[in-house]
Amino acid sequence: MRIAWITDPHLNHCALAAWDRLISQVLQCQCDAVILSGDISEGEDVVFQLRRLADAIGLPIHFVLGNHDFYHSSIERTRDAIRKAVAEHPLLNYLTDSAPVSIGGVALIGVDGWGDATVGDYQRSTVRLNDFRLIDDFFLASPSLWKSILRDLGQCSARRLESLLLSANELHKRLLVVTHVPPFRQACWYQGKTTDDNWAPFFVSGQCGDALIDFAQSKPDSTIDVLCGHTHSGGIAKMRDNLIITTAGADYGSPKVAAVIVISDGQVTMEKAAC
Ligand SMILES: [Fe+2]
Ligand SMILES: [Fe+2]
């Protein structure tokens, strides 16, 4: 089983030639499925792009959403539109809303994740993401509430992840977790370095990280590989012997297959995308 992994394609920034290159790259990989770890597009265009991608490649697409996918709408309205699109298209699977998927002896699960203000120094940070202007949940709230909204979103993802990890573990001891935001500061790369206190509140999904560490420690016989994006810079962080986080890079306007995940007999290996 071969799975093409794409993160942060931001397809609304993508000219037709770049789109054609992405589709032919996916087809050349000779994969059986695609994993998409968020920032697919923005607003209503997310559903359009998911359908367009599924129709173009004719393969199952297992995806989570990134912060950009909620732009020009609210989080709940976006998720409702996504659920409706998934119900109507047999190739689309929103992992956040899905039971674990068994693939070749590996359990695939996913949650959106959120930079949840639990890591770094939110109070002193000078970062103000476009999220606060372009997602209704923030724009319509007082800035004094943003920190608690971020924490609540992170907590929601973490609780969902805890439950998915437990049910996945009943299927298989090898787990593949897809999320948008790196769950640890050590996995949050930018140009070869990990993030500082200024950016970490918005680039680390700390409560999901806590859930992963707790699970990895309590289930030493299980192995967890996590795939994420969001920072547009790549790197690998080994958090425990049985917990490895791979963050993939991305460039606006030039979406690509970041890697091919090969699943065989309950093992997961990653090929750099040569296709
Ligand atoms: Fe992105
Ligand atoms: Fe993002």
C-alpha cells in the first residue's frame, strides 16, 4: 500500500500549471490513496478543491483541515460543509470525523489540531495571525477571549485524539496520526530551527502533544508516527522510542507530494517523493 502525502497545498494560490504538475506527480507515485494534512484552500473553495482533487486522481483522500481552511467562515459552518461534501463523495474521508481506518495492519487516524496557546509566551507574543481577522470565531469575539478560544480548540482536538488513539490501538499496534499543527515545539520547524516563544503559541498544538506523550508512555508496545504541516518547513522529531513526528515543508503556489508512505505488514516507511 502506497500513500502520497501532501500538506499545505493552499490550492487557492495555485495556477493551472502548478495544479497539473501536482496531479501528474500524484499519479506517477502509483499510490493507492492520498493523505492531506490541512490548509487545502480557504472558505467555500475547500469543498470545491477537495472534489476537484478526488475527481482528478480517482483515489481515496484522507484529510484533516488546517487553520486556512476555516477562513471567511466559522469553524462549525466549515466543518458542516465538509461533512456534507464527504457524505456526497465516496473518495473523501475527513479523518477528524472518521473512525480509525485499517490499512495493511496500520490504523490511520487524524484530528485538525490547533496552535493552542499552551506552549511559548502568549502574553508577550507580538504575533497576530490572519486567523484572528478571517475566522468568525475570533473576529466576532473580543481579543481578550482569543487565548481561551485557542485553548478550547486545542482541548477539543486533544480529547478527540485521545479517544481515536484508544480505538485505533484496539485495531493495530502501529498507528499513523495525521494532524495539521505540530504537536510539539521540537516538531515545529522553521528554516532548520524549532520555534521560539513568540511563535509557539500559534504553531504548537500542545494539548495534542500531551495526549500523544501520555499514550506513547502508557502503550510501550504500540508505535505512533505523526504527520503534520502548518509551518511550511520540514523536520523530524523523535519524542519517544515509539513516537516520531514528521513535519513536511510546503511552498505557496507550488503544491507537491511531500513523501510517499509505504505500508506493508503492519510497518510504516517513508520514501522521499521521487515521483
Ligand atoms: Fe499552510
Ligand atoms: Fe496552517
